[in-house]
Amino acid sequence: MVRPKKHLGQHFLQDENIARKIIASVPAQPLLVLEIGPGTGVLSKYLLEDETHDIFYMEVDRESAEYLPKKFPSIAPRLIQADFLKYPLDSFPEAGRCLEPLTLMGNFPYNISSQILFKALEHRHRVKTIVGMFQKEVAERIVEKPGSKTYGILSVVVQAFFDTEYLFTVSPSVFNPPPKVKSAVIRITRNSRESLGCDEKLFFRVVKTAFNQRRKTLHNALKPITMDIRDEATLPFLRSRAEQLSVEDFIHLTREISLKQ
């Protein structure tokens, strides 16, 4: 059996009912699916039974990569031993199919779950859906709406390009070893927004700067960006705090800042 490795953030799911619920959360139409970090194959087992999708598995842990084909021989030709964060998604699974919409899923290691999301954002032209297990606090942050203290950078940058759904909470007791926090499964689906309609780099900078000093009004929090703007008091939303702005508000604010610089 594979030993959970702390440095990889491994907490292996053991509850079959939870595994089935996660699989059932994947859209029903035929998809190109990549399971990230299959570990001991609790989710993989049910994916292998599903003939609807074209499924691949990516595992960075050598011990898991050796174990999985022994337990599930049919997984061998679809198993990629690689680090997802370093893998060239633009050529996955092969050059001739690099434009197919991609669904990512898995019991994501908590120490890299945000990085997985940011990579999905970078490849949003390909990634259509994400169904994943996250730390509950992170999951809530991703799906939260404006006006809450939970609403933050992840909420805005993910929701700019994806619709988010909180599906269900998962107890620590269903994992080996049990994490010290609760978990949650969420579904993230690409929305119809092709472009932000503003300077994208400036948008991300505005969002990050605004939330890095979230207790301040944007008038003060954004001074590193707006310091050269003499009439900054006339910019929309600058008397508000970051948590009060929607994605559309941040886009509008970025556009206005860009025009005034």
C-alpha cells in the first residue's frame, strides 16, 4: 500500500460514498478528463468504470505511479508520471488533440490547490470544468460573493472566468491520514467571458493590491497604483473596500485607472 507523504500534502480518500459523489459531480456529456493526483485510486476506480469519458491520470508520486497499474492494469497506458504544475497542458494529451476542452478533477493536495487553480486560469482556453476537493476554507473563498470577509483574491480572479458551485462538505475522518481541517468539493465551470475588456495584467494587480490591504478603502489601498492620478477621488469605487466590489466592478475600476494613467 502507498504511504501518504506529508511533503506532497497527501491525504488519501477512503470513503467510497464520497468518491461516488465526486464522480457524479462531473458533467455527464463525453469529456476529456484528467485526474490530478490519483494516489491509491479511490476515485480512479470509478472513473475506469465510466466509459463515457476519455480519461487520463497524472501522478507526481513515484510510489503511487508504480502502485496504480498493479492494482488497476487498465490504467497503465493512461497514467502520466509528472508534476501537473510543470506539465505542458497545451500539448496534452497529444499535439493533435491540444484544442479539446479539458476537465480537471481530483482530491487536490491542499498545499498546491491554489496553484492548480492559477494554472487552470492560465489555460482557460482549454480548461472547461474543474471538480475538486479543496480545504473547506479555500473552497468557500473560491465560491464566495461580494460583501463577505471570506471574499478575496481567489474569489475575484476565478469568478472572472469561471462559474463556481459549492457542492458538499467532507469530514476529516474519511481520509488517511485525517487532515486537521474540513474539506469541500466544488465545481468550477468556464463562463462565456472571452476577454476582460481591460488590461489583464493591471486587473490582477489591482485585485491583489486591493485585497492585500482589505481593511483600507481602495482610495488608500491602491495608492501604489494610482499615486500619479491627481483626480483619483473621482474614480469609481475608491471610497469602498475591496470586499464590496464584484468582478464587473473591478473590471470597470481597472479600465478607469488605465485611462487616467
